[in-house]
Amino acid sequence: MSTAQKTLVTGNAGFIGFHLAKRLLERGDDVVGIDVVNDYYDPGIKRRRLQMLEDTARQTGASYTFIEANLAEADTVRSCFQQHRFARVVHLAAQAGVRYSLVNPQAYIDSNITAFTNVLEACRHNAVPHFTYASTSSVYGANTNMPFSEHRGVDHPLQFYAATKRANELMAHSYSHLFNLPTTGLRFFTVYGPWGRPDMALFLFARNIIEGKPIDVFNYGNHTRDFTYVDDIVEGIIRASDQIAAPDPDWNAADPDPATSYAPFRIFNIGNSDPTPLSEYISALERSLGLKAVRNLLPLQPGDVPDTYSDTSSLQNAVDYKPATSVEVGVARFVSWFREFYSV
């Protein structure tokens, strides 16, 4: 297959969407991006990302179109698909954040359910060859059987955010079954790196450490996360998107595998498969900054899970890829970007 194709990236002003769109442009793909550019966090960094995408398109000669719009508006989505014929759709737009879902659940219905439905419908009616979408490790919820595997059930979410993302997976399967729409869901594990969201822990920690302020360390620093560097996530997205989902010939209705189907449907974990204690993550940040943190140790927050750990063998077997950037390297790259971006 030629690498030159038209791809829709929803949420391309966001952290992962920006990195994905940039990589696609760099390899010569035509990219259409849609983002509402809301104020969930500072729109300024979103505008900077969008400007960088414009610059990348000029440098590479690839075609890039940006549409500032709300995917929860069905007419907007239909209009986009009428104007463009997509070889791939990668749906990353969503209302992110675990704790925000405790105070504003409606935002998750609008962004994660209504918008997702609108994009699914557009893919169905326009015969899109492959629909790839972001899920999350948060769907594992109360499950403590580690490493987390896509081939086990995930029906006990601990936050409304996770419930909406699990709903996306089920919705995708129904469209794969009813309309033969190939769908691939990707469960991301704690993504970090340059151009990330300012409300994420690494941003908050770096800013406070530089300013000599204490950092809030929940669960007393004892919980672990499968921290995954953004470039690794993007490489996994591209490989999974390029390889169109197909029915699993070995799928057994009497013993159903939740990650595959008789329909063209599949789900993959994308994680580093190397869980790191939060305390060590902070220590890596301290080493990169050359500063020590004042740690304000606090109990686990409502909705948080103590540990995450991904089994990525299915992704590796399917697309010959496994994330591999260490926390030490990834955090150092983040700090280098952070200092430059904020002139610190």
C-alpha cells in the first residue's frame, strides 16, 4: 500500500492528535484535522500545536486542512465526510481526564458518546476502509489481574470517563458487526512527553519543582503506572491504522475473546510494559531538572487505580511493534522541550 493517503485525525489540536498528524504529514500523507479547540485547558498551547502543523505541511509539501468544529454536531461531521474521501479515520478527539468526569459528566456524553456516534455514522455511510480510535487503560478499572490483557473482561470501570471509553469499544463492535466497518480500538497507558496537556502530572510537577513549590503526590507515591512516551504511542497508532482490522477466523462464540471478533474488530493495548512507581517517575524528573522536589504525600484520589501494567503481546504480534522508550529518556526529552517552550 502506498504511504500517501488521506487521513482524518480528530482532536488534532490535542496532545496525541497533534503528534500523530505531524508524523503523518512528515511521511507524506494528506491530513484533515478536526478539533473544537475548547478551553478545558489553555487553548494557547493548542494554537501553537496547530501552527506547527501548518509549518510541517509547508515544509513537507503534504496537504493539510484544519476544521475548527464540534464533532457533537452531526451536520458538521457529515459535511466534512462529503468534502473529503478518507482512506483512514483516526478518532482521538475526546473529553479527557479522570477527575473532571466527577464534576462535569455531561462533557463526556457530548464528546465521548455523541461525537463518537457521529463519526461512526459518517464512516459507515462513506465506506471508510478503516476506523481507528482511542480507548484507555482506565477501562480495566477494578481489575487487578496484571499485566492487563485485552483478552480478559473489562466491565468494572471506576470512573465515568472509563465507562464512556468502554462504551466506545462496544459501539465500535456493533458497527463492525452490522455494517462490516473495520474498527481498531487502542487502549493507551499513561501517555507523556513534549507538547502534553498542562493539567497532566508531569507538567504540574515540573512547574512546581522549578518554582520551588511543593508537589502533590497521591497514594503517597506508591502507585505504579505504565508510563508510555508519546512517540511510541504514535508509532503504534500508525501501524495499527495502516493494517486494516479483519475478522478473527479462530473466534469462538462459545468462548468469546473480548479483543477480537467474527466481525472486522479488534482491540490492542499500547503501553511500555514496564510499570514504574510514581516516586521513581518523580525522581527521573528531579534528575533531568537538576532540582529536588518538596513532596506533599497524600492518599489515593477518588477514581484512581493503584497500578497499571500492559500486556502488549497482541499489538507486537499483529504489527511487529512494542513501545520501548524508557522513563529516564522520555522524561529528559520532556524537560528539554518544557525549558524551551516556557523559556525556563
